[in-house]
Amino acid sequence: MIGGLAEAWGADVIGPAATSADAVNLVSENSPDVALVDISLRLGERSDSLIDQLHDQGIRVVVISGYPEVLITNGKPVAFLQKPIREEQLLASLRPALQTE
């Protein structure tokens, strides 16, 4: 759903990735401007270190979660979206990245 919306807005979507390792591989092969990252990945993996890596590479990170309270104190995500995500929320979180292209 999210990838389809992003594509409809003209974004090139290179995911999804189920694990941090999968995401790192995708990023190494591409140059994304923004990453939509769920805080909970496959088999209970949390994406905290992935968020750090993406941020350190200059990639904007939008964190997504189904949990109402997720502790992310490092200030690295540019936005936090709680599932279910509304289209206007997603667009607002992506707009800064889309405007720099």
C-alpha cells in the first residue's frame, strides 16, 4: 500500500526489505533520498541501528509503527507515523524529500 502511494506520487520505490540486512543491501545498490522504516522488522528485529545507519548516510528516515508509544530519542527520524497511516500523513512526511529532487 505505502509503496503504491509513493509510486503514484512519482517516487521510485526500491523496497520492501524485511530485515536490516536486506535494507542495507538495497541502500548499497541505490541512492534513496528517504527511507520508510517500520520500527519492528521480521522475527522481532528492531530497526534502531538501521535508522542510525541511514541517517548517518544522509538518508531521511520516516519511522512507521503500529505501537502507540515507541521510544526513539536520538532525533534521527524526520517523522514518526503510527499505523494505520493516512495518505495525507505519508505525503506530508515525504514532501521535504520530494521537493529537493
